[in-house]
Amino acid sequence: QVQLVESGGGLVQAGGSLRLSCAASRNIFSFNAMGWYRQAPGNQRELVAAITDGGTTNYADSMKGRFTISRDNAKNTVYLQMNSLKPEDTAVYYCNADLRRPPYRYWGQGTQVTVSS
């Protein structure tokens, strides 16, 4: 069983920054990739950013240039640095991890990010 624990969410004013953390309960090299998704009320869950075990990153277009995903292998943790936050970034942010063997996608419990105008 894999546990992903997110932290770092909160309330911030527009233009501000937050850094989310996702700590995994096992070595993150067990995963092909890890990432962040978000879901706002009434919306589908959408990809924010992802990072592979080789360090390749992928971002949703609306996050490019504002968000940065990174990983600390020694701490089994993935981060999401969010800058220039907008009210439309308000959502619950979920960490996910794609286990290599057996193939399975794990999710964290989510952390709320609220951006006030």
C-alpha cells in the first residue's frame, strides 16, 4: 500500500505564491511518474503538472511559466511551486503517483488552495 500525503495548501491573495508538497510512503523511484491534478467545484479533475522518474516535466498550458514541479528523491517528495496565483486556480489539489509494478495509480487526499481576488 502506498500513501501520498499532501501539504502546503491554504488561502492566498491573487498574485501570491504557495508551495505544495507530496510525501510518498515509499521510494519514489518505484513510480514511473508523479504529478499534481486539481479539481474545482463543478469541474472535472484536470492535470496541473507531472514529472517522470527521469525528471521530464509536463505542464498544462495555463500553468506554464507560473507553476514548477520538482522532486527530492532523498525525501521521497514531489513539490509544486505555484507563483502568480489567480482566483481561477482555486481548487483542491491532488498528488498522484503511477506505480511501475504492478501498474497502479495512487492518489493523495487532496489539499485546498484558495486564491482571493
